[in-house]
Amino acid sequence: MKNYRILSSILALCLTTGSLSACGRTEGEHQDENIVPNPYAGAVSMEEVPVVDYTVPQLLPNILVDTKGYSSGEGMIAAVKGRELPEEFALVDVETGQEAYRGSIEEPVYREKSRFYSGYADFSDFQGTGVYYIRCDGIGCSMTFPIRKAQYAALFDEVYREMLESCRNKELSPADAVALLEAYEWYGEIFPDEDEDQVADVLKALCGWISYREENGVDEEDEALYAAFLAKFSYLYQKFDRDYATDCIKRASTVLGEVQARNRKGRGAAVSQADLFFALTELYRATGRYTYRSQIADCGSFFEDNASYLDERSYLHAAMTYLATRQRVDMNLCNNFMSSLRERAEETSKKCTVLTDPVEPVNGGSADLLKGAVELSCVNYITNNYQYTAVAEDFLHYLMGRNLESVCFYDNGENRGSYLLLLAQLTAIHEAGKHVKEGL
């Protein structure tokens, strides 16, 4: 701003100097009587000095990639757009500047709405690792991205360690604590045990988090979710320390009872019915007590012809817990959960091409896409056939940068638990060699 004022003053001084010197005329020169100062300038102009500031337009790449990177040799695809498309693309090594791979632009199509062409650059055959970018004649270059042998494992480790640090610093939210446990329950084999004491580091960190919460409490609106967490933790931790697990399940029962009592009297903070139901399913799985089974049955009518309950994360968690329990269950409720999950996954899968279109997407935003990806991962897990893996990967690539504005939507905020669950599944699938493409 200071430089702007200096420049403006210099320009004004130059103009003033020019007017005083009559634009360089020497005394006695003929003056044109028709050239006079504009008498309207002061009345219509609000600018005392020339304006030299302007806004630089945002420049976006025409080659759209997953900026977080790809797993070597697996589904490495970029989107390409432009007024005209070249026939080929080149994958360039950032370190050497040399072309590492060359391929053809596939599926070129003209977009009437946007008035340009789009296509795909598929470099899945490339087996190298490093940092690269894609270059196309006439339309430019992509942003840089890594290619690694175990990309999903690297991303999982990144998110996991962020959450573990938050847990050790006692900053972890109850929702993220549940996400950590859910991911551990499904794929405990990928969670580190760095001191090799046969207990995953995440469980030990959560023990410390529980102690902190017992001393400092949780917000009233989170107490039902906290009860669900304690019950799930008890169920998973009992093989390591049965006494501590028993204390946790007793505490979960007490917390839920207190929340329900306040709820009946209409006192305290608003209570999430989804969190309450989640706590019931976790306590029932851990104890098998009839009182919890009865309360779950009382909620059965809510789920009939009402798949919208899946929009709430705690209902989704509760459905997964109820489907996994070895206690006696209401088969009608189980069938309801299973059919709702399958129908939602099939609907999401069919719309995947439109939802994750890199250049003309039609979706409800990143949070909505992430929710859909998590639902796909739930169905993958509960059916154990992983038929929606390729679709989930497309969602992830879109969210990580293969979108029109080349934005990576991952952040370490409220959605990181969802990313952890999705990345845990993809890591486990790829490490076990169970990568099953949809429809196969």
C-alpha cells in the first residue's frame, strides 16, 4: 500500500509538472485556443489519482490429478481438458526433468455445457516411484504428485498419527475417538505396536484419554456418544485387560443411564437419538443384557421404510455394530439395516461417474462425497466381498485433488475420522491383495 501511494504521488507530480510546463512548449509558441481543461472532470470523477491496481485472475491447471498421489501401478488416472486435446501425454520426473512415461489421451469427448473437450490420461502401467507431473502439448502441466509403492498405507499413517497425537495431547473429540476404535475393530492388523507388547499403540493412548475424560468430563451433548465409545472400547480391550474392560463397561452403563434419566425429565443439553441408539447397540453387544435388547427393539419402527437414518453417523455405526454382534438379534431389524446399506451403496455406485466427474461434477460437496465413500466402505466390510473398492477409490481421488479446482479437501478437522476409516480399509485391502474391482 505504501509503494502504491509513492507511485501515485510520482504520477501526480509528473502530471502537475507537465501541466506547468505546458507539455514542453517554449514561451511564445502558438497555443490552440480550442484545447482547454475538461470542465466536467472534477464533477464526474471520484478518482483523485490514477488507479493502477487490478485483480489477477485465478489460474487453474487443465490436467487434474490426485495431488496426494497414487499407488504405483494401480488405477493411476488423470483428467485432461481443453479447447483442443492433444493425442498424447507425458509423465515427467520432477527431479530429473526427464520424460518417464508416454501414453495416449483416452475417451475424448466434447462438453457442450463447458464448450471444451475432456479425456483421461491413464498411466497405470507405469511402475516407477518418485514425484512427477503430467505434461500435454497445448494445454500445459498438472500439479506435482508422488507415486509410492504403498500410497494408501502412507496416507493412512499420516492421518492416524495426527489423531494419535491429538489423543495423547487429550485434544481428541469423542467422535474421533469412536472413529479410531471403529477402524481398529475392522483392521487391527494395520495398527502399529511400536513397543511390541502385543497391545496396539492406539489402545494404550485411548486408555490415557479415558482417564483424562473421567477426571475432566465431556460435554453433555457428547455423553451418549462417550458411553458408546466406552462400551466399544470394553469389548475390544477385554482380551488384554479384563478388569479394566469391566470397569469401562460399568462406566458406560452408568453414563447412558444418567443421560436417559435427564432425557426423560427434559433436563440438560439436547440429546442425539442417534448417539443413544449407538450406545444401546454397543452395550448390548458387550453385555447381552435383555434391557438393552428390549430398548433396541422398541426403536425398530423408526427404521422401517426410512433409509435417511444413514445420514447420521451414529446410526451408521450402530447398524454396523448390530450386524456384527453375536448376541441374539431381531432379524427384521438386521435385514432392514443390511438392505438399507446395500441400496444406498448401489445407488451411490451407479451415480459415481456423475458425482466424481472431474470437470462437470454434480454433487453435494466434499462432505457429502466423503459420507458416501464411508457408506461404501461399510458395505464392503459387512459383505466381505469388496465390490465397491474401485468406486471408493474414485471418490478418494476426487477428494484429494482430481477435481475442477484441483483442491485437496482433506483437512485435519472434523472429517479426519472418516478419512481414517476409508484409508484403513483401502490399506488393508491392498496389503492383503484383495483389491476387487466392481462388477468382477
